[in-house]
Amino acid sequence: MRRRAFVHLVASFLASLPFAASAFAADGIQVSGPIVHDNLAIYLVHGSGAGGAVPLTLQEALAKGAVKVRETGSVNELTVENTGKDEVYVQAGDIVKGGQQDRVLSVDLLLPPRSGAVSIAAFCVEPGRWTARGNEDVRQFSSAAAAMPSHEAKVAMRAYAVTAAPPAGAAASAVSSYAGGAGVGESQQEIWALARKTQDSLSRSVGAPVAAPASPSSLQLSLENEKLKQAQAAYIAALQGAGETGDDIVGYIFAINGKINSGDVYASNALFRKMLSKLLAANVTEAISVKEAAGAAPPPVKDVAAFLAKASAGVKAERAINAGVHLATLDGDASLYAETRRADGSWVHRNYLAK
């Protein structure tokens, strides 16, 4: 079901957004929807995105062999190297498969062409393995086709990045220093617990175990489960096309079981389209894992617009992820907002997490 409702977030709202001039400040943005399937509703964010070259996603770059994600011997630190000629975008929540154990990357990065090895903070999502799996290369990772399907885990990772990241102006190796910083062990335990919770919830929802015999603790392998893929199919068929209907769509916010959950907005329609399939698959998986017997009505579009507007209020912080990327955040009463920015102040990705 799709309602042709639009709510304008006018420039007065957007002028208060933090840290950099909004790409949409002149024209405002619009929110439309909801587009609904079962217990998942998405609300499209429309705006006039930035022009210029569009980076490869990590998934694209790994498939092309243009990026290497490697082990360092540390659970909470990997290296990523762009050996190609195109810029590569890495998004927090990307799950990389292989190595000594599957990981979820906990920060956004932009890798310039021929970047050299760059450290990146990560959390394990496969606690039962620290060795080769089958014929996979134990030294590096082969794919990044999935994203973290747990709101609680995303909040935990974002909270850790906000509190543990080094101060602005830190050296280019700063990611490495906070990858093993204070509190990482406690945060890792929380991510393990939430990964297990997601596996258990999915097993109940699809009516069969999703843990894979090759590595029962692997969240990534659970996300490849055939029963889960079958459960996802109707959601994706009903929802994905909406995000591909116009060149002004730059992101979406979603609600599960009648409650606003989170959302992602990008500086261009082209980058959003590249990320759409992975984002939607993760959101659908979460919706399946927490599906309630009695469906709740999706929130009205005006509530989603208000959620976006209110994200401009909160405790401000800014951290250098490395010399080329900054993370700017607003920690509010109802949401956690994060903006990934280049060194010149232009933004690439905005993430909204409801609390």
C-alpha cells in the first residue's frame, strides 16, 4: 500500500542541522509514504542530491578485486586497502565474510584511490571461530553483501564510536587507536549477545534453525539461510521498487511494528541506489525477527518528518575517524544522529537511529 502523502521539512528545520551546510537547505526535503508490507513501513526521503563522482561501495569494490580487507591479529581491528582507481565508500554496519571470523565494521570510511592499508574498527559476529572456514582465505575477507540487521546492535556500535573515537585533529592512524580502546571488550560482548539474539529470533520466526553447520555462531551464514531468504522475498518484492522510482530519492526511514526505527540518507540518489538492496535486506530481516502476531499501524508521515527535524537537537560531538573522514553526531533524547563528512566539510551519509 502506498499513500501519496508528502511532508516538507523546510529550510528553517534544515538550517539547524549540525556541522555543515545541508545539501538540501535551499530547497528543503520531502518525506513520502508509507509503503507498507506486513510489519515493515518505509518512508522515502526526497531531495536534490549533490553531483560529482559516485564512489564504489565496499561490496562492489570487493567483487571487482579493487579492495582488500585483511586481518591484523586483533578481533576489533582490520585493515582495508583500496588498490583501484575509484574512491570506495565503506558504511558502518557492513558485514565482511571470511578471515578468521566474520566481522561487522563499526565506522564509515572513504578510501581514496590507491589508499594504502587503512585501519578500521570492527566487531566480531562469529565468536565460535578463529581459524579458516572451509576453503576461505584466513588472511582476508571475500565479500560484504550483508549489513547488521539489529537496531540494538547499531545503537551499541554507534554509541561506542561516539564515546571511544579519538578527538578531532588526531593522526590518520586514529581508527587503529580507538579500535582497541577503553570499553571495547564490553561492547564486543554486547555485540555477540545481540548477534545470538538475532539468530534465535530469526529461527523462531521462520520456524527452523538458521545457524549454519559450517559455523553455528556466524551471523553472516545465518543471513544466508534459505528459509530466511524465502521469508524476505515478499517484503523485498513489495518495497524495493519504491526506492527505484525517482532520481530525487536519497534515502528512507523505516518503521517496524508501528514504531520508527532508523534510516539512512545519502548525498546523492546514485549512492542511495547502490546501497538500497543491502539496506532493505537488513531492515526486512530485522522486521522478520521481531514480527508480532497483532500488526500495529505504521506511524503517519508527519511523525517521521518530525523525527527527522528533532534529530537536529542533542549533544554535539565531532571526531576524526582518520585524516580524510570526520564523524559528527547529535545525541538527543529520542534519536542518535550521525553524519559522515569529508575533510572539506561536505557530507556523504546521514544516519538516524531512534532510541
